[in-house]
Amino acid sequence: MSYRLILTHLKFKNWPFALKLSVIICLIVLIVITAISINSYQLYKKSMQEQVEEFVPRMLAQINRNLDDYVNEMLTVYRTILSPPYNQFLNGFFNNSQEGGNERDILHTFKLNQSLVGVVLYTASGSAYVRSAEAASWMDATYEKEPWFQELQSEKEEPSVLGIIRQQYVVNQPYTFSIAQPIHDAQGKIAGVLMLLGSLEAVKQIVQQIDFGEGASIDIVDRHDRIVYSSGSDKTGSLWQPLEGLFPDKTKADSGSQLVSVGDKDYVISYDSSSNSRWKVVSTIPLDNLSKRAGTAQSRFAIWSLAGFAAAAIIISLISYGMTNQLRLLSRQLQPESDLLPEELSGAERRDEIGHLSKAFRDMKYRIHKLDKEVLEAKLLRREAEIQALHSQMNPHFFYNVLETIRMTLVRKQPEKAEEALIALGQLVRYQAAKMADMVPVHQELSFISNLLSIQKLRFGDRLHVDYHIDPESLDCHIPGFLIQPLVENALKHGISDYDFTLQIVVRVQRDESDLVIHVIDEGMGMTPERLEHVLHAMREDGTADNRIGLTNVYQRIALLYGGRGEIHIESAEGSGTIVMIRVPAQHPSDGGKMKDEHLDC
């Protein structure tokens, strides 16, 4: 199969109808499944993002509530200290002009624990008493110089949650959570400042169990935008600058989530602000963390989509081939090599459009088959009549040539040879009467040619030389009677050599596989290419007008008897002679002289 033919078969318009139908429907199903899968994936991804944007703020709100509980616990401790009977120790401490007052009472009053890691009592005289887990001591410190003191002045008789501050009082804890409040004397003047220092470890314990995946972070920021805790890095005490200064304006609200793009990455920022401490808890989650889960879902969507498409393709193919089965049957019946007759068709009768089409086609084929049979019978009768007419047309021409030869023998006063010629003529007439309408064996046709040439020998004498090259396997093959005779007569007429006026004729009969090949060769004057083309044209059209009855008869008999399976070919060159070749199917004697549709060996 050639490359061009393969490309032709690959074209969509040349595909079988069932395959076209299956492919088109499968493509539609694939588009629908793909659209549904993509839409489902997008909805799933969006749903996950919405769930994260809704769930994470709730989690952050819970963290804020825990932080508020921690702050409230510290405030409770603070308020307890300022309540009787503990407040008398503080009043005595600040009212006593001597440094320290009664330190034993102070040490007994402030009991430290894991949350409360230190207490600082600032006096108006510029000193501070520091109570920590390691020791208790006096230090030089003025509260008025501290940056947080201005904030205390705005508060009215309430503890102030300062958030995170840097201090040097508690060892190994440079940053602490602090609550402070000025202590006033009886005249309403500030006698000092009480500050409680809380541990940040409690804050870490609240959030350290929460993990939003790789690259995510949780930041706790006080009301001054200083970092209390950061899971991403140790930035405690530094100014909070999330995502290189990019932060959604909506974080001014109490709680929410927003998608923020930084460079080529997207982040989901969720936040929650405490109305009590005014601290913010902010989570930064890379959108890729959500995409990983969405990617897993996408893979599952893809697998199920492919499985669904494969199942749909199988079902569609079965349905398509079932629906077009009747069309394929009709298509096979339309093929030239189909031998199915309408009455031989099987299959359940259908009531749909295809069933009606199939029934109409069967009826049409039955009528065509009947008409074709009638036309074939008429054609055979016409062919036999034409062959008989050709024989009748050939006989006068043949007898005229023979009688003319006998007449020339008598003119030369050779009665003995004329008698021999008449005897040969009688044998020819008997052969013609017996075999005129039949297929004859090759050996009988050659015997007829031999008698014919013996008569012509009287005319040409020693100038006539005939060579026979006969394949023994061809002797029993059958050919139409008088098929070779017109070719031999043409060789006798046109085969005289211009050099020595002799006649050299070669008759060759050979088998070529399933064909029989006959050559009649002469060494006469030959023909020019123009003359040869004219002879071939006259032979194919109608040579009777050009006095070429014999050659035209042979051509027409081959065409009528063998159709496209027989041929006659002529080669000639001026001054070199002519070769006439006939190729016909070799037929076995059992054919009984009748033509068959298949080639049969002898």
C-alpha cells in the first residue's frame, strides 16, 4: 500500500460511518467530562480556599480568646494585689520615706510562678525594687523616662496592658509581657508605678501546636505593632512588617481573610483582633499549600474522568456499531464483488429509517439482478449472432484467396498441383463446416494452417519458408476457430522481402502461466510508425472500409469472446518485418468450447 493511499485512508471523510459517529460522540463526551472536571476542580479549590478563609479566622479567634484568658489571669493577679489586705503593704511601701520599706512583707506578698516571672515597683524617688525568681534587689530606675509611661498617664485608675517590652530585670528573658498602673497617694499624686512581668512561654504554648504547612507563619502582634510571637523566625520585639510591607487594608477589621500576591506567589492572610487586649493574631498561608491538596483532588478527578470516558467510549462504540450494522450490510452489498442476493439477506427486520432504507434497497437490488440477468442473456445472444456474422464475412475473403491461387496454378498448366490444392481445399471446407462456430484445439487450428500454407506453396514455390515453434503444453488448449488464419494471410500478403523476394514466416504458440500467447512473424517490408498507427486505428474502429477485413475480424472476435482478458498487439519497423502477438486465456478442453468467467488451464 502506497504512502498516498495510506494518507487517503487516514482522512476523516474516508473513515467508516460507525467510527466517525463514535469519535464525534466521544469527543463531545470528552469535552463535557473535561469541562465538568475543570469546573469541579475550580469549585473544589475555591471551596477549600473559602473554608480556609472561614476556618482559619475562627482558629485565630480561639487563639485570641486563650491569649485574653492569659491577659485576664495577669489582670486578676494585678487587681488582687491592689485589693485589701495586699494594698496596705503597697501603701506602706510607697509612703515610707526610707528605701524599701518592709522588704519582708513585699517578698511575702508577691508569689511568682511560670506566668508571673517578675514584679517591678518604681518609686517617685528614682529607684525601683525588682522581684524576680532569681533574687530581689533595688535598682536605679525612673519610670518617667520609660517610653511606656506616657501611655499610663492616659489610663484612669485601671491597669494598662502594655504588651511586649524590653527589660533588663529578669535574667534570660529580654522581652516580657507587661501590665502596669500608677499608684497614687492620698493627695492624688503618683507615688510610684507597679509593673507585673509575664512570661512569653505561655504565649508560645498557646500557638506552638498549630501548623498550617510549609512556609506558613503565625504572628502575634500587640497594639503597638510589636511582635509578641512569630513562628516563622525570632523577631520578638521588632516592628511587625508582614510580607515586605504589603498588608491588606481589610485587616483594620476585627477578623477576616484576604488573598494577597507577593511577587509570583499568592498568600492567604487571615487575622483576628482582640477587643480586650487589642492584640492581633495573623496567619500567612501560601496558596500552594492549598494547591497540594487540590492537586491530589485534581489527580483523582483526572483518573475518574479518564475511567468515565473509557467506559463511555466503549458504550458509545457498541451503540454506534449496533446502530450502523444494517448500513454496513448495505455497504457490503453495494460492493462489486458482492454475490449476496436479496433473498439471501438475513437479519431481523427493523422498523426505523434504516430498516425502511434496507428494505427498499433489497427490493431495488432484486429488480436490478433480474434486469441484469435478462440483459446478460440478450447480450450473449447478440454476441453469438455477431460471431456468426464475422465468420460469414471472413469466408468469402478466404475462399477468394484460395481459388485465386488454384486459378494461377491452372494458368501455369500444372494440373497435378491444382489437384493437390483442390484436395487441400476440400479438407479446409470440411474443417470449416465442422468447427466454424466452435472453440477448437490448437493442434487442429495448426493443421488447418498447414493445409492453407500447402496451397500457398503452389503460388510461391521455394520462396515460401515457414517455421513452427509450438509448445507441446499448448496443443490441447482451445482457441476460436480461424483465429490464426487471417494473421498468416496478412504475412503472405505483406511479408515478401525486398532483398530476395522470399517469404519467411514464423508461427509460435506458447504457454505463459494461465495465458496462451500466439506470434505470427514475417520479415517483409514492415511499416512506418505513422502507417502502424493508422492500421491500429482502423483495426479498433472498423477496418472494413480500409480493406482490412481479416485483422479487424480477429480484433473484434477477441473483444467479443474475451473482453478485457484478451489482447492483440502489433510491432513493426520499416524494412524489418512485422510481429503480431495475440494473448488470450488458456482454456481446458473440458470447457466444451464455451467461454467461462475464470481462466482455466489446459
